[in-house]
Amino acid sequence: MFNQLTNCAVDSALKAGKILKEGFGTSFEIFNKIGKNNLVTEYDKRSESIIIENIKSVFPDHSFVAEESGNSGNIDNDSIKWVIDPLDGTVNFAHSLPIFSVSIAAVKNKEILCGVVYHPILDELFIAEKGTGSFLNDKPIKVSKSTELDSAFLVTGFPYNVNSNPCGCIDHFVSIIQRGIPVRRLGSAALDLAYVACGRFDGFWEINLHSWDVAAGVIIVQEAGGIVTQYNNEKYWLDNQTLIATNGKIHNQICNVLIKCGCGINFGRNQK
Ligand code: IPD
Ligand code: CA
Ligand code: CA
């Protein structure tokens, strides 16, 4: 049903998820990365190694951008690049909270070709391939039908330096919850996006995400009929600072609220 690229992403995510599931709740090494409360565990690294090894065995000429090992492989710009978050939700994983995922996407020339997000504890596998729609465990999924922001169910996240309120992200949050809208913070941006795609949430917003957090989730939302833009409603690409993903119907409304807090325009990616 899917092409070789997508099948390879699925196979790699399942293998990595098996390792994470085995490690979940056991005692393992936890290290601090740059930034407050930014953790990495030995399982982030083990998951990443198995994913890259698996993809390389099928596509030896492709390149990689992966959270823990950075850029590797073919430096030819025209090659397919795999964008990998081996464990999205590390803080949850480190605290034995079963909300985390593996996120793998293949990208070429500013186009996401396929994306897979896998929640190993629930055994939920989200898959999208350009032009074929999105699926959860083989069943087609669609975004929700809600049309009113004020009766929407939303999810968000915060960067590790939230204490310095980068880009006014705390003000964004306040501007939404002040309207009485229920908002969740799950701690895995890849799952946040996948859950918008299958209609569990009507929308998601966050700043300063990395390509590996969102590449797979973005195509899963888009192929499920949703919309992903920057806060100013302009086209989103993986190095942009702001991201809003919705069912499409509440999109303009949420953009308007976030833009009214004076954020999301003219912020450079390095201005954190
Ligand atoms: C984090 C999660 C979290 C988001 C952070 C990300 P990590 O990724 O996606 O939901 O709010 O911005 O950095 O560190 O668990 O891979
Ligand atoms: Ca991540
Ligand atoms: Ca990660």
C-alpha cells in the first residue's frame, strides 16, 4: 500500500518503539543537555542508532538530521533527508509517564514525502505519505469538524527556556486560556500533531520547535485534511519559529488571537 520509503520509516519506528517500550519504567542513565530540564537518556541514543542503522541498510545514499547525532550521511542537497526524533517526550519518559513517541520523516527539496509517529505504549502508529492520506493503525484518519475556537479542544507545548518567555509564548498561552478554552500540554509535539490529525484535538501551537519534533507530524496533519502555518498564517516550513496546526476550520481564529499578542512576525529562528 505504501512506497518503500514509507515502509522503511514504519519498520524503523516499530523497531525503535520496541526498544523504548523495553526501557520504559526501568532504571537507566539520564543526562542533562544545554538548557534547564532538557534531558537525554540512554534510550534516546539507542533508539536513534537503531533507526539510522535500519534506514542506512535500505538507503545507504540518504542523509540524516537526527536530534542526538545531528547531520550525517550524504551531503548532496538533492538526496533524501531523514528527519528523526528518536524519543519525543524525553522528560515524560524519564519520569515514567507513558506519553512519548518516535518521529521519522523523509524530506526532499522542501517537501515532506512521508512521516511516521509511533506511540509504543499504546501501540498507535500514525502514517502519512504524500498524496495518500493519513492513517492510524491502518485506518484512514481525518481532522475534527469543530468550527468555533471558543468550543475547541487544544494542545500546546513550551520550549525548554520558557522561563525567559521567548517570543511571548507565555502570553500566547494566557491569551488562549483566558477565553476559557481547554488546553492540554502533553510533552510530545509529534503526538500533539498526530492527535490533531485524528481529531482528538482541534488545534496545536508552539514556538521554537525543531525539524525533528514536527516533520512527521506536519505531513500527518496535512494529509488528514488539516492546515499547518506560522502564527501569521503564512506557509510553514521546518525552520520557521512559530507553528499552528489545526483542523483548518478554526485556523484563522487562532492565528488572530496569537498575532494579537504581538508575536509570530519577524522573529528569527535564532531569536530565542
Ligand atoms: C520536546 C517535546 C515537547 C515540546 C518541546 C520539545 P523532546 O521534545 O516535543 O512537547 O514542548 O519543545 O523539545 O526534547 O522530548 O524530544
Ligand atoms: Ca522532540
Ligand atoms: Ca527527542
